[in-house]
Amino acid sequence: MATYFMKKHGDFLGNRVLVSILSVSVTPDMGFARFYVSFLPDKEKQAMVDALNANVRKIRADIAKDLRHALRVIPVIEFYLDDSIAHASHMEELFKKLREEGEL
């Protein structure tokens, strides 16, 4: 999905941005889908999420066009920033510091 996304919609994020879709949560009725995304480089990441949400109609229309024979309903899409990778990196730095100080 991330590759599809970058090919079709990478234009409003810039050429040098890698988008990772970390998870997707879809309601049982397929009415809503939440995409949890991360970016590299991670500068201005909230602005990139805002850009995705600002262009969600075009994204949804393109998905509907490509999957019209596979899905009966195309869900309403919302994008959310997933900071779990940055949080894990920060925790790893803290553990490394504790090991160096001999406290762990």
C-alpha cells in the first residue's frame, strides 16, 4: 500500500519523503479506515499528515477507481501520525545511556 501511495500521491509530499504505513484500522462495516503513517525524514511530519488529510478526497477517489471491482464500499480515510518508531528509538537511547553509566 505504501508503494502504491507513493506512486500515486507522492507529489504533494515531495520527492524525497518516504511514507511508511505502519497500520490500518478499518471498522467492521468498512465505513472508516484510519491509516497510521510515519515519514522519513521526519521533519515537519505533522504538516505532512495535514497534507494527506487535505488531499484525502483525491486519494479516496483514486483508490475507488483502482479497487472498484474488489470492494463494494470504499471507506472514508483518515491519516494519523504514528510516533512509535521515534518513541522506540528514544527509549533505546535511554537504555544505552543507562548501560553506559552502569545502572542497567
